[in-house]
Amino acid sequence: MSNKEHCDGEWQFPGPRIIAREGDRLVIKVVNNVQYNVTIQWHGVRQLRSGWADGPAYITQCPIQTGQSYIDNFTINGQRGTLFWHAHVSWLRVTLYGPIVILPEKGVAYPFPQSFKEVPVLFGEWWKADTEKLISQAVLTGGAPNISDAYTINGLPGFLYNCSAKGRGTGSSRPSAR
């Protein structure tokens, strides 16, 4: 993985889209294959009677240690729309995130005209360096962390950044880890 640790071992960036319906019970096994402890927060999902699945490390749950796994188990109640999930330890959230699409219950109409196609749009940032080392350095010096090397839309940086050079900005590109 070069000098940049990416939290998603499958190198899918952003992470996988999760599609559920109102009333669905989600049982998701999170396996930590990176060198840092990690949790996942289901951002915006109402955690009714499942607050332990909310993700803030050392607050609602202990982080998942390297080589270990955790099963998130919660029900989608009274929600629909597109939210997102992300790592919830330090700056790992910038390398591990993805959309969660909540559809209405079967047989229940959308509260708006249904679109022809649904495409979640995720804005992000990309650092060539290890983000955990960047934030540690900022804490030690008292200064602000380095700005990102690129802004991304659905994991792609576009043609304005060096990481898009040499044909890597063709629509199937991913930011360079070098």
C-alpha cells in the first residue's frame, strides 16, 4: 500500500454503498485489517435502543483492535434518504466512509417524485501522507494539520491535481498513494 495506509483493505474508495429500507434490521460485520483501532459511525442513523452501535470510540463502544471484528446490529426506524457511514477514530474518517441509502418500506410511496436514477455524491479529501501521523504532528506542534493534497467527489480528484496526471483522471482513477 505504499506509504499511505488506506482503511478499506479492498481499496474501494469511497467504501461500499449500503442500501436498506425503513424497518430493516442491519447486521454488519466490521473487520479491522489496519494498524489502527477503529469504529464505524452510522452518521445520522437514529440509534433507538442501539446506542452502542453509534461508533464514537471510548464513548459508546471500545474501538475494534487490529485483527479483530465487531458486529453492528441496529434497525432503521422512521428514516429515509441518503446518509453516510465513516470511521470514528481520529482522522481515519477521511479514508474510510461510504453512503447508506434508506429506501421507504415496500409498498410505501416516496415523499417526493421518484427519480430516474439515484447517485449518491460524496465529497472528501485526500492526503498522500498517513493522516494519523499528520494529526499527531499537529497535536505535538500546536499548529494546524497540513491541508489535503486533493478534494474528491466520489473518491475521484479530477484533473486539477497532480494525482490525476498521466491518464489517471479518466473516470476510473483513484488518488495516487505515492
